[in-house]
Amino acid sequence: MLERIHSMKLKNKIFLSCVSIIVLLSLLFSNILYRYVTLQTTQSFYENSTYSLIQVSNYMDEKLKGLLGRVHAMQLNTSFDKMMKNFLYYDEPNFNAIAVSEFSNSFSEIRSSDPFISSIFMYTPKGNFFDLTRPLKYSFDFKSSRLYKQIEQQPKKTLYWGSSGSDEIYADGKLVIPVVLRFSIEGYNGDSLLVINLDCQEIYGYLAGTQPGEGSWAMIMDDMGKEIAAYHYPVINSLTNDAQLMNQITANHNGTQTVNYGSEEYLVTYQTTRIAPWKIVTVKSESILLKNLRQFKTFTTIMMVIGVFVCFFFALIISNSLIKPLVLLQNTMKKVTDKNFNIRFHYKYRNEVGQLGDSFNYMVGEMKDLVGKLNASVAQLQEEKEKVKNEQLLKRRAELRSLQAQINPHFLYNTLDSINWKANEINAHEISKMTTSLASLFRTGLSKGHEIIPIKDEISHISSYLTIQQMRYGDKFSYRLDIENSVLELYTVKLILQPLVENAIYHGIKEKDGCGSIVISGAQTARGVEFGITDDGTGISPLQMKLINKRLSEGFVVEKDGYGIYNVNERIKLHFGMEYGLEFFSEHGKGTTVKVVIPQVKWEDAHKYA
């Protein structure tokens, strides 16, 4: 027997296994299920009533919390506060018209966002504001309303929850629950009231939707036992007339109570909400529960019989569907054994068979492409060899150009020294001074090929440059160096200050009428080392300054105007990182300050940034 079973086709094994398991499990579980459901339904009847009520209470709390949150957000809005002050402080018709329009739009938006909100109204000592999309009651006077009188009896309450009743403000007269927020405007004597009317019909509609159906009812009452939202079914009327039950509900935060009305037994569950002083009460009939259990027993038996026959049918379909792709894959593999590497296994599903087919297709494709990839690899190696050869050639040329660039400046130094010697010989001191400054300028610019130099060398370089420019322009400008001593021993990228000083002279001081001044400062800050180049020249326009700073922050480089400052900014970011660089501050007609921020680089760390 076992040998015959082992020798069966895989399709027949799957079918036989499925049928055997289904029949045994159906008989076993149908009996266990009914017993378990009967027991659990009775036990969970009480638990589910409490749990579902807590969920309803939490939902109501969240809805009310969100409602109050939106209203508070509107009150805390600076535009709301400004409009209220303009309206209350001044007797300007324009302020009144703006406030009426804006508040109406706000009220309408809040009301449209939540179906629980029926209407919104705001009272102030100076006037009232309405939702203009809703018609008001004729000759409405809020101070004469029942709601206003109730609020005034509790003047210290900032949040008042009213009892249900007809809407006293708007013409539709819906049954509503008023929620009133009392607030005041700074500097104005007198409180304002914001009234949010909750739609009783919508609230009860939600409650009714949470009940499972026949034999279940729900209602909301306030902390005094007064009905807030409910349909007047006979059971609800009996409950509200039961003084003992009402006293128990109002005295406790939550609970469950079994009561008898006539020949029926009901489970009464109640829960107090956290936001509003309300109690949500549900009533469920136990007789309906038992009726549903009897129906469940009959239904289970019928479904068990139907399920067995359906499972036979699906077992056959499943066994065929499992075997069919495996047979197809087997036939495809046989074709590959005949060296047909163009064959592929096509299967649209991403299950184990599909993944196996993908692996098979990948294997066949790899075998087919192996020779092609080998040839491509040889060609690629040849191409890379040629590329390395070209790169080495370019590198050698660059080294030769660099050597030539170092040879030429030595001739220039010797020439400048000769000019300086001749100038001293004929007592041409200004020429000597300018020649010495120029030689110092070139020496710092070359820096023996080093890109990172001490800040004291950079300051020496800019001092030489300013000496030359001052001799050129005479009394056109003066300058001052204000550099902290602690900064001088730190290191920086070379030639970052001279283009900025040159920019200050040519675009600031030169275009100014009269004499100007330039201040170069340097100090250690929390951001690193900060240099400042400040001139009292013509300045730049706000639009141009905004464009320059935007380009500097993005590392933008222009080809023409302003190339120097963008080049300095790009070099700083390249060596030190994107968080460092330049920033412009200017006031048109008064001057410009360029802030340069670099890290605090010591001698032992300078090589890391080269």
C-alpha cells in the first residue's frame, strides 16, 4: 500500500492529501468551532460591549479634541488677533468689513471640514460675527438668548458645554449642542464668546452606525443625566425613566449593568468621555444574541457540507495548477540538453516556480553570453591600456608646465631686486617701496608651490597689495588691518583676500565721490576663522546681493563679471567643505562687507587640506 502511494504521480499525491486533510479537518473543526463560538460569544458579549464603547468614546474624544484644536489654532493665529484688535480698538468701517469677511470664511471652512459642526458664531462686546453662508434668525439678539443667560451664570468658565436644543442663532433651527469658548483680547475690556454648535443628528448618526444592528441602541447624556443625542425607542425611553439606573450612571465614570424591561433582559454599558462632560450609553438585547447563535449552528452545518464539496473541486484545480508549470519547465530543460541556448522558460507569476524559471533563464543566458563577454573583456582591457598611456602622457606634460612656471618667477624676483637697488641708489624711495611690495606680492602668490599657507603670509600679501594700490590712487582711500594675533599662526588657502580687496576698490571705493576706507578684520569664532572686508563705497542693490549670495551658496562660477569672488568661494569649498565660503552684506549707497569663513587649521593639520 505504501509502495503504491510512493509510486503515485505528484499530481495525484497532492489531490489525495488535500481531500483527506479537508474532510478530517472539516469534521473536527466544525464541532469544535460551534462549541467554542457558543462559549466565547457569551463570554465576549459583555467584554465587547465595553470595548466597543471605549472605542466610540475615544473616537468622540479625538473628534472633539480636533475640533477644539482647530478653533484654538484660529484664535492663536496672528491674523485673527490683529483683526480682532483692529475691530475692537478702532471705529473704522474698513476694519469691520475685513473682519466680517475673514471670520465668515474661517467659520465656513471649519464647519465644512467637520460634519459634526452645524454652525459657528462669535460674540464680541462691540459686535457679532456670523457664517455668512448660513441665514440668521430674524431679529436675532444673542444677549437675549437662553444660551447667553446660561453662560453668564458661569462667568469664570473659559469652556462651556451646553445642553441640546434648537439652534437659537441660525434660521434652520437644527437640534444642536452648543460649545462656547470664552476669550479676551489684550488691552480691551470685555470678554468675547466663540460658539460652536454641534449637530445632534450627525453625532447620533455616528453612534447608530457603531451598533451591530438589531437589538442594539446608543445615546449620549450629560453629567446631569440629561439626554444629549438619542432616538426615542421604547427601550431608550424606559432607560431614561429608570431613576435608579440614571443615578448609578451619573455617579460613576464607567460601568456595566444588566436590567429587565418587561420580559426582556438588556445589557447597559456606559463610558464617560474625557473631553466633554458626557456619558455614552449603549443598550443591547441578550435575546437577540441567543437567536443569532442558533442561526449560527444551522449555518455552520450547511457551510461544512458545501465546503467539503467545494474543497474537492479546488483540490483538483490546485493540484493541476501546481504541476502544470513544473511539467513545462521539465520540457524546456530537455531542449537545453540539445544545446538550444535560445530557449527561455516563460512564467508570469513571481512564486517559487517563477523564481526557479528566472534562475534557469539566467543560467542559459550566462552560458550564451560567456564567449561574447570574454571578447568584450579583451577589447576593454586594450582600451583601458591605451587610456592609461594617454593619462601618463598628460600628467608628464602638466609636470613640465609646472616646472616652467616655477623657473620664470625666479627671473622676475631678480629683476625686481635690481630695480629696487637702482631706486635706492638714486633715492627714489616710492619706487623702491612699490618694487619691494610687488616682490612680496609675487612671493606669497607662489608660496613655493604650496596651496595652504600661514594666515600671517596671507595678511602680508594683502598688505603689500594695499601698499601698491594706495601709492597708485594716492588719497583716494585709506585702509586698516584689524587681525587677532591668535589667527596669524593658523593656516588658510592662499590668495583669498586679495581678490576681495580688489573688488572693494574697483566696485566700491573707485566709484565713490571723495575718499573711502577699507577695513580688513580677522578673528576666531564658533564657526571657525572669520575674515571681514568692509568698505564704505557705493554698495550693491538688494536684488544683486541676493543673486550673488545664491550663486555663492550653490558653488556657482561665472566666466566674466565677478569671476574673482566666485573663484575664491569655489576654492574655499573645494579645500574645506561646502559649509565654508563667502557671504555678502551690503546697503546700497553706504558700503559692503564680505564675510569669509574658513576652519581653524593648525600647522599639524595643514597637509590634510592641501
